[in-house]
Amino acid sequence: MLSGQPIIILKENVERNRGKEAQRSNIAAAKAIAGAVRSTLGPRGMDKMLVSGSGDIVITNDGATILSEIAVQHPGAKMVIEVARTQDDEVGDGTTTAVILVGALMEQAEAMLEQGIHPTVIAQGYRMGMEKALEITNSLSHKIDPTDRKTLLKIANTAITGKSIEVVRDKLDGIIVDAVMTVAENNGSKYIVDEDDVMIKKQKGASMDDAELIRGVVIDKVRVHDGMPKKVTKAKVAMVATPLEISKTQVKAKIKISSSEQITAFSEQERETLKKLADAIIDSGANVLLCQKGISDAAQFYLAKSGILAIEDVPEKDMKYAARALNATIVNKPDTLTAKDLGTANLVEEDDEGKVTRISGCKNAKTTTILLRGTSDYLLEELERAVVDGTRVVMDAMEDGTYVVGGGAVETELLMKIREYAQTVGGRVQLALEAYATAFESIPRTLAENSGFNPIDKLVELKNVHSKGKKNAGLNVYEGKIIDMMAEGVIEPLRSKRQSIQSASETAIMLIRVDDMMITQPGGRGGAPGM
């Protein structure tokens, strides 16, 4: 106040929350987001049905998909959703685990704030706990030979288990592992895998069990002319980026024709030009043509007459992908095409049912395609999400050469080891470290809840077994028994576990340190939207 007048610093449409109110708001938001996906965790987790404003339906238990479909306004909630997005981008799996951990860490922080522990002390304890957790997780990891197909199958199987398409997982995991191993490149010291080298195509109508791996490419196009062959063996594929038709002039022009002879000559010249374009393809020795642009009727006729299977308007992404699969060169002009530019494949065949063309049997293909089939769009989309998760975790395991066991085994070991570490610290930071350790209980507890077992009983059993030195002991969600997860084959990449711990911890630390939220509302006076 100055001379009895209030000093206005913020605009009227800025909503401000300070102190405990801001902290409570962020804690509530993090817990709400974690609660939204908690029931989807594990092989026996439930699915969510998401309906958009336009009526589109998504049925999934994939954490990243669920959170990406939720429209949230709270800034704290948006930060938690960003954790899931980061986890999905960096690893491809473990999004639900990361979000549940954020919610658990914020819940523990809420209790400490009520006890009067300062947020900076909590943040310090959480930071120390995160560093210790990452250290312990590394010590719990196991090495894997990147060419060990048997172990990679177990990793893919773990990622797929729990999806609604689980009935075909035994077929899918083999397809996934073979696809990734096909495109993996050894640079001398480690394997490198580009996720863009594995293309996933969907075909509606057939059974899920008809999914297949094609060492080549599937193009969502068919031949341009009925006179062309539907099937070509020992294919030599030409790839052209420009249209096989008469292009329009860059400037406005008019042609004045005064006689029928001129019309005939003009038509003849146009036809001759198109014939030269087609002849350039034919002379190269190609029997298949992929054209990124259109192919004129006349050119189609000449190509069909020579027995060439031609596809027009192939998307640029598919052209580049096919070039890598076929070891071909994309040329800009047909007259520059040579035999060296052609790609090779054992078979190019048009699929009658799916209106697609398969190019398979490519030698030394640098790309590969997983063709998925299903009876509905909803099923195909969930199938695609499962395959994406599976391919990503197999790539991570091959690149890093490390994995850890699942079933809540790592989290149980973390909560016990970090509590032991907390005893050596002392002071109020010790309380924060103990709370950080307790947050890891949320994973085995949720696994037990989602499987229909008493979470307290299973948590006690897990701690008891781990106290006897059995580090790989986890919860069998089908029988409720505590078993060796390594022997059971429940394993996942180390990168996934490290990323979920790091992302969840850093986000919780950021949210805990916030004591003032200034939110500018849309609209003018009064601060409420639409007012």
C-alpha cells in the first residue's frame, strides 16, 4: 500500500497460487495422472477406452498413448505427461512405470511437507536417491550378446505381454527380433539400429496370426495398367523421381494450329516424347518401375507392352525406404537410368485383397517391413503399438548389450538398498531418502493390485525373499508366487529402467521446488476463460 492505494503488479487475468497451495496443486495433478494409468500396469493390467470429440475411439493399455490422448490444462499434469512422452521417445516402453513413479514420489513429498520438511531438503534427498538408484540398477544389470536371438525373444515377449493382442505374441516376437537383427549394423565396437529401417504396414481383413516379415518393402499402391504383369520374379527395379508425362511449361504459352496435319504432327511428337521416356526404362533392363510422380497413358501402354510392372505416385518416404531395401538409386530423369541404378528382388507381387504390392527377397536389404493384419482398425492400431514397443526394446538391448529382470524385482531391490544407504546419511535428508525408497514400492504394489492379489502380502513376501539375497525374485502375476524372473524369462532393457527412474525423479524434484504458480488465463477481466 502507498498512500492508501494498492499497487497492482500482475494483470487481472493472471491467476496466482503461492506456497502450500501451489505445492498441493502440483502434487494433486501428478497423483491424478498416475492414477489414470495405474490400472494398466503389468501383464494383467486393464485397457482404457478413449473417445475424442470427433468420435474416434482408441482402446489401449499403452501409457504413452493414453496420456497423449488426454487433454489436460494443469501445468504440473503437463510436466508428468512429458515424462511419458520422453520415455516413449527415448526407449519406447516403460511409460506407465515412469508416470506411476512420479505420482508415488509426489505422494511421499506431500507427507514430508506436512511434517514441515523444507522442499529443498526433499529435493536434495531425491537427487541423492536418484544417483544411488541408477548406480544400484547398473549393478543389477546383465550382459547380452547382441546376436543372442533367444534372449532377444524374451525381451520382445516381455514388452508385448499384457497387450490385448497377446494371443499372437509367440509369432510376433520372432518377427520383431528377426526384423531388428536384419537391419542392425555393427560399426566395430557396437551395434547400431535405426528405428526408421523397420517399417510397419497394416492390412485390414485377415487374421492377426497372418502377420509376416518381408525382407523388403510393402507399397500401398498397385500397377497402373491392367495389361501389366501382376507378378514379376527376379525383379530389376527402376526408381524414378520425375513424372513420365509431358510437363506443363513454366510460362503461359499458346500454340496456334491451323490444319489437321499440324494436329497430327503435334500428337505424334508428344507420343514420340513419351515413347522415349518409356524406352529409357525398357533399355535399362528394368522389369519393374517405381515412379514418385504420375505416368501418362501413352507411357503406361509402352511399359505394359514390354511386360514392365509400373507403380505411380509412390510417396517419397516409401521411395527412399524401397531404395535402401533394394540397394537401388533414385534417378531424376529416365534418360540417365543405367543398369547400375537398378535394385534387385526375388519377387514383386500385387496383393489382390489388400490393394498393396510386395517387394520381397531383397539381398543385403538395409530395411525390412513388418506386415500386420487384423479384422478391425482398433485391433490393427493396438497391434502396431505392441510391435513398435517390441522393436524399440529389442533395438535398445542390441545397442546397449544390457538388460535387467522385470516383475518388480529391481524396484524391490532398490527400495531395500536405498533405505540401507539412507541410514548412513543422517539428518533430515535421511527422511527424504527413505521416502524416495518407499516410492519404489508403488510398482510391485500396483502389479499385485492389478493381478487381484493382496498388495501388502506380496510386498512383504518380496522383501523377505530379497533380504535372503535373491535379487532376481519378482511377482508371478498369474499365480501370485514370488519366483526367479531370470528363469521365467521376464527381462527388459537396462535403458528402459534407467530412463524411467531418471525422468520420474527429475520431474518430481522440479515440481517439489515450485512454490509460486502464475497462470495467465485466456480472456480479459476476471481471469476466467471466456469471460
